Amino acid sequence: MNKNPVRTGQCNMCGECCRKLRITSVLSHILDQHGTMEEAKTYYSYRGIRLAETNKKTDRVLMEIDVPCSKLTQDNKCLLHVHVHETPEIKPFICRRYPWYVDDQEDCGYSFEVSTK
């Protein structure tokens, strides 16, 4: 039985995934550099970076910066999406596969379910 969550649903064009830059980092490296998570949060907050999620099991930290994508329109549509059907490689890989894990986007049209197969 596969216990990894499987993405279901579809994009509802809330635009939230395109309003922030999300970077995954290594938790143990951050702790080595800063000593504690509180110190790391303080350090990164001075630079406009939030440590949005930590996962000790996967040794991962999700960092967020409020930098909207230049291809996001006022009505939350992707300017590149129009061309994706003819040439899908135009849209960056990370955009095509987002989201790939459960995150904090409450309005997202995607959800994750644990596969029973």
C-alpha cells in the first residue's frame, strides 16, 4: 500500500501559488547555521522571508517570499497557460507540477488523498 499522498482536483485559479516564491531548504543545515528555529525565523524575517513549514521527518523547511509571478494576470490567470497546449515546455516545470505536497493554500482546488492501492 502506497502511503504517499496523491494529488486530486484541479486548479481553481485562486492565484495564491503564483503570489509567493516558495523555496525548499534543508532543516538540519538551517539549524547548524542558526542554532534554533527561533533564531532562523528572526534572521530570515529581516529579509522578508517566512519559514512557513518545517518537517523534521523529511528534514525540510519551506521558505516563502512575497514575490508575485510576472505572468500572473489581475484575474489570476497565467499568461503562459494559453500557449501550454501547443508547447507545454513554455510553462516552467515547477508550475506544471505544483502543488506536489499538502501545503497551506486554503482556497486551492487541489487536495491530497492517501492511496489505498
